[in-house]
Amino acid sequence: MHTRSEGGPQLLDVSCTVLDALVLDYLASADLVEDALLGGGGCQLVSRLAAFAAYEQLYQGNVCNALAIVSKFCPQVLQDQRLVFKLKRQQFIELLRQCTTAGDAAALACAREELAPLALDAYPEAYLDFKRAMLLLVQPQQQEQGQHEQVEQQQGQQQQQQQQQQQQQDGSVQARHRLAEVLQHTMLQETG
């Protein structure tokens, strides 16, 4: 709403507090938030919106942005070493997905400086997950092999296929989406 004066439209002064209350009332009436959220003055609403924003960023592959949101709005989530390891591993995978020299260099730096130290202490299987992630660096190379090497290759082929399936699952977009859901759920749990 605005009023007209001689020079054109003139905006009315609006109280941000009143506008916030109006938005919260609408969200409650549309069952988008629980009435209990309104009692906290919207503080939990901000936490829920932050959880959704972190989910969206991670869902799109922007791990750094998701981590920044978590650090700002729900830093206690970063106490979970398992989750932090999985986020850093996803960051490593997203850097590799760029398929650039700069992305590969950043992925290696991430692996050395952030992922490797976490792999030792995050959870019992973390080191195995770390080694699987490192295999994503290696591109399978096609080489001509003699017949004796082909026999060995056939024996190891089943094991390689299982490893490749695990690598694909670890690096898949669906895995990223599942991690985004876990992050959002954890943030919502921490904020009550």
C-alpha cells in the first residue's frame, strides 16, 4: 500500500516487528509452523529456515555454503565427527566433480588437510570410507594385457566391480541428497 503525493508514489512506514508478527501468524495459520514456534519469538523459526537453507545448499552440491550455514546457526551439529567427516568427504567429491585441474588440486588439499585427519577418529569405518573416496581420484586405465594377466583380471574383476559399485554409490547424487536430509534432520533435532 502506498499513498500518492505530487511527486509520485510515497511509501508508508511499516514496522518490521509488526510485519514479522504478521508473517509468523500466516505461517501458523497455514500450518507451515507449529504454534509452539511462535512463543519463542520466531527464534526456532530462524533455526528451521537455516536447516532448510543448509539442506538446499548441500542438495545442490554447495558443501562449503552448507557448512557456513551450520556454523552460523547451529554450530553444535559440528560436534558430531561422523557427520563432519561425511560432509568433508562430500566436499571432496564435489570438488572432483568439477573435472578441472583447479578442482582436482582443491580436492587433494581437502583430502590432506581436512578429510585425512578426520578419517582416523570420526568412526570405526571412516578410514575405509576415506580409502574408497581416494579411489575416486584414480581413473581406470585401459591397457593391453597378455593372456596370463587376463586370468588374474577375471579373478579380481568381481572384486573390482563391487568396489566400483561402492564408489559410485559414495559419489552419487543420491548419496548427496541423503546426506542433505541427514544434515537437515540433525539441525532440526538440535534446535528442538
